[in-house]
Amino acid sequence: MIRLPMFVLSIAALTACNKAPDSFPNAHITDLGKQRFARTCAMCHLHGEGGAPRVGDRDAWASRLSQGEDVLLAHTIDGFNNMPPLGYCMDCEGDDLRAYIAFMLAGAGS
């Protein structure tokens, strides 16, 4: 089991070391954003649960990115396949979700 503070620190380290791709330029994640990510997105995207693309796995994200930012964001907001609406982040806004997507794309230093 991962403790939340340790997980949040690892998120902060990954965020500091990587740049987001140009299509998702808003990659800055606040401390509150890191807490939200840890309690929502990370549940599936950290280990690829339910077929979710893993943080930093560009190959897994490629087909999603090829559909464009608008489609990817719509799938995030509305839910798609195993992805629940808003990824369970009911207090997230579009800019938050864009930042989380950017983080996940850059997350492993690929």
C-alpha cells in the first residue's frame, strides 16, 4: 500500500522533472491538484487498472492522442469505456483535467 504523502512526493518529483507535450501546455499541478490526482486519476493510471494508459507510457497514450485534445478531454469529462466520468474527480474543472493529462503524458520522463 502506498501512503498518500509518499505518493504525493513522487508525483511532485515527476512533475518537476518533465515537460508536457505542446498539445497540453497547462501541466502545472498545485498541491491541491496533486492530492486530487492521488485520490482519483492515480487509482487507475498508476498501474493501468481497467486498461487505463499508465502515467508516462507514450505508446499506451498514442491512440488516444491521435484523436485530438478535444476528444480526449470529452472522454475524460463524459467517461469512456472503463473510464468513469471525470475520472471520479467531481471537483475538477477542464483546466485541471488538462493538467492531469499533461502530467500523465510526461510522467515517466519518456
